[in-house]
Amino acid sequence: MERKRLYRLLLPVVIVLAFLYTLGLAGVVPFTVSYYTTIIFIFLFLFLWWEARFRRN
């Protein structure tokens, strides 16, 4: 149940970050927003991958 709650909390965060990333690529907001959003996505991916890997063992 805890994992499901975590994913439900992360969904709006990922949607907002994807929206900001798209606006940065379109030039509506500075491109650095897309740059930092990419870094956040990488850290989020690594965190979720690491958490899932340790949960299996």
C-alpha cells in the first residue's frame, strides 16, 4: 500500500515537470528549466530504480 501511495503522490509531480520541460523546449520559459527538469527526472528514475531493486532482496 505504501508503494501505491508513493506513486500516486509522484504522478502530479511528474506531470508538472513534463509540462515545464515542454515549455522550456518551446521557448516559453528559459531553457535552463528544461535542463534542471531533466536532472530531476534522472534522480527520480535512479531513486525509484534503487528502491525497487532493494525491495526485491
